[in-house]
Amino acid sequence: MTDPKIPAITINDLSIHFGSGDELVKAVDHVSFTVPAQQSFGLVGESGSGKSTILRALAGLNTHCDGQMLLEGESLQSARSKAFYKKVQMVFQDPYASLHPRHTIDKILAEPLAIHGFKNTEQRIAKVMEQVALPNKFRFRYPHQLSGGQRQRVAIARALILEPKILLLDEPTSALDVSIQAEILNLLNQLREELSLTYILVSHDLAVVSYMCEQIAVMQHGKLVELLQVDQQGKTDAKDPYTLQLNLASKGYDRAVIEQFIDHD
Amino acid sequence: MTELKGWLLAENPDSRTQAAFGRGYLGWLRFYHNPLAMIGFVIVLTLLLIALFAPYIAPEGISSGLTGDALKNARFLPPSAEHWFGTDGQANDVFSRIVIGSRITLVIVALVIFTAPILGFIIGTVSGYFGGWVDILLMRITDVFLAFPKLVLALALAAALGRGLESAIFAIAITSWPAYARLARAETLTIRNTDYLAAAKLQGASHWRLISGHIMPLCLSSLIVRVTLDMAGIILTAAGLGFLGLGAQPPTPEWGAMIAEGRDYILSYWWLATFPGLAIFTVALGFNLLGDGLRDVLDPKSGGQH
């Protein structure tokens, strides 16, 4: 076990921009936050607020960034090592796009093991499929033979099979039916407890994030607007008008709510 | 039989092999219900069988070995029960020569298949995957080769390397790979930013594993379709080079060369050029139909993922 006092992830003054000159877009603008080990940290904001960009930068998919990212106190280099991927894994938003269409579930799960040279492939696949509650009969099916929820379970299993400590969750439920969303969120909560994982959860839905996370960062236009602590009842003491608006938005579509909206541009 | 079918179509296969066979069987079913594709498949299969058993099918070999008066009496005989496709100026049985010539056609096809598409495939996927200066460099090389007129380069190569089947094949291979490189690159570009590739990268997969295990299998089907459709063109080019006297040399029974031989007598002895011509026509048609059928089965864009 690592020292629980060392934060799992520290982000220091991170800026990410695309393009240059007149077309310079600041996707992330001087953002800093800390994620303690075994905590669930939520990043919330509207589309284009830069939350997914931070996650992709952390995963090493986005290399154009300034600032510092620390994993368990150690600074991350722009080229990630194999050891990094054993510690940090990611679950993507759309389970229809994140599974290779020509690979069976078995192949998808066996691949990370082959890359990292694990020998006990059979055991590990069986174990991880049990963890995400996927029946064994699905093992040799292709992704197109599964439903959205089942696919997302496969994606979570793929992320878990290397036994990482940190999971980056990029809107893991927003491509799924409402009824399936709760199922997947409960599964993620349960897995976090069982495996003492650290989560960074990106979502545009404040309700999802406050259900899942102990700490929430609200983002707008690439800037961190507010950092919130979630109490036992899943409530926050939000003060920023933008956060309050997000809070309203997560309650569903209501004419009265819409009329209270202020344009924050 | 039903047991085997059940095993192949099982919704929940028990092993990797069963899953792969099941997938293959579903593709075969789709192919099987396409009559034109089946005609193409039967033609190509027949060509393979004829080439395999050529010495047993061809009754008289490629050369009659006759001289003097015997040659005089046996040459330029029209098609008959004894000589189905007639005989040529050397009293050789045209049918036997066409049957044995099928081997040459297949050798050309095989040699081109195992050089140009594979080279183009690797160059295209690598170029599309890495992008940047690797892409620029490889694609400019491809552009250079695309700028050569096929037949003229083939003529130049045949002149430089000497006439013969080998230089014809080499010329065809070296002028046809850029098309495959372009195709593979275009396919790779549509895949390179997908989530499943990002997911594989996040597992720490090496460049080679990503290209060979993730990108290539997805590009392979359109490549196979393209190669099959190009096969007709390749056979025609080889025959064309043979006809121009730059490919296979007489007395090799290459179909294009046989037409060239028959050209002088086309008005008096029509069978000399007609039958090799029909053979080229049939085989080219067969490959085209097969290619169309394969496109329906393999191409995920037109076939649907079901």
C-alpha cells in the first residue's frame, strides 16, 4: 500500500490549448486540483468546458499541455511508461465506439494481459468478468452482439483487468439508457469500495457527480469555477451562479427552470 | 450436419476457435446467397482445379513434336472432337496449351498478390498511423510511383530486364502497389482517432501491436475486395504484355502470347486467337464477380454489421 497521505493525482496550473495565432483556443486555462487516494473526484461542466480534455491529458492522449501533473507525487513525463498504464486506466464515454468491432470480448480482455506479460490469462478474465457481473456465456461474443450496458461492463472490465489503482471515467453513462445508467453507476461505486480505487469522473450531469463523488470541481470555458465538498446526504454548498444553474439543469426539463437560466457567455 | 450448423451458429460460443468459425460461416452464408458471386467463385475454383490437374486434363502437352509431312497434315486443324479448340501452326493442340497456360496465369496472379498488395498495405497503414513526416515521406514516394504510366513503365522494365514473364510480373507489381497504399492509408485515417484505438494505446500497446492487431484487420477486408477486383486487370495487363511480346515468350503457352501468335492468321484460322481470348475473358470475369461478392460479404460499410 502506498502512503494515503500522498495524493493520487495532483494537477498544478495545467493549461491546454489547440491551434495558434488568431485561432488559439484555450481548452484548459490554469487549472489546479488534488485528488486524494481512494477518493472519487468529479469534474463537471457543459460540453466544451475542458473537462474531458483534462482527462485525456492525464491519460497521455493529449501531449500539448503546460503545467504539472503528478501521479502519487511523481511528475508525469509526456511519454507515459507501461508502469503508468498499469496504475491508471480509462473508461470511455461511448461503449459503441470504445470496443474494437472485430475482437471478441475474450480477445479484448486478453490483450492488456498479453501486453503486460501476465501468464494467468484464464483466471484473470474469469475473475474480472465476475467483478463486472458479465455472464460467462458472453465471453466469445463480438461487441455488436451485446447491449450498450453490457458493452460498458466490458469496457470497465478491460480497464480493471490490469488491477489499476486509478480509473479515469469519461462520462461513463451518458451514452446509455437512463435505466442502465443507474446500474453502471452502482457497479462503479461497488467496485470502488471492493478494490479501493481512486476515480476521476467527468460528467455534465451534476446529479450523477454528486451521487458518485466526495469532491467536485465545476468547470466553465476551460476555467475551474468552484471546488465543492459533497456531504453525507449528497448535497453541496454551491455558491457560484453557474454551479447553481447546473444544479437546476440536472433536475430535468422544466419551463420554470429554463426561464431562470442566465446566459453565462 | 445440423449438429455442425448448431455449433457454428451458437449464440454463445465456448471457445475462440468456435467464435471465429461461426463468424466465417455467417460470411459464407451471405456469400452463398449471392448468385453472381457464386458464379465468380466457381470460375476461379475451376481455374484452380484445372491448373492443379493440368497434366492429366491436357491430352497432348504444349508441343506436338511433329515434323515434316506429319506436321503439315496436323497443323491448322479446325475444332473437332479430337482437337476441341483446333491446332495451331506447329500442330499443337490449342486446348492443351490453354489448360497448361492456366498455370502461368495463376503464377502471375499469385506472385502479384504476394508482393504489391502486401507492400502497399504495410506502407499505407504505417503512413496513416504515424502521420506527420512519416506520412509525408511515404505518400510522396507513393505519388512518384503513381505518376508512372503503368504500361510504359512495364515496357521500360521489360526492355531493361529482358523479355520474359518475370520482368512482366515485376513491372506489374511495382506499378500496382501505390493504389493499395492509398487505400490502406485512407482506411487507417478513419480508424486512427477512434476510442478503441485510444483504449488500446492506454493499455500500453506498442505501435506494431496497434498496427497489426487493431488497424490491419479492419483494413484487410477492403484490401481483399480491391485486390480481387484488380486481379482481372492484372491478368489483362499480363496478357497485354505477352501480346506485345514483352511478357512470356513463345513457345510458353501464356494466353496473351497465344493471341499474338494467332493474330497473323485471325481471318483464316479464327480459333487460334479466339479460344485464348475467351479464356482470358472468362477468368477476368470470374475474378470481377468474385470481387463484387466479397465486397458484399467483407466490406462493413456496404454489408452492414448485422
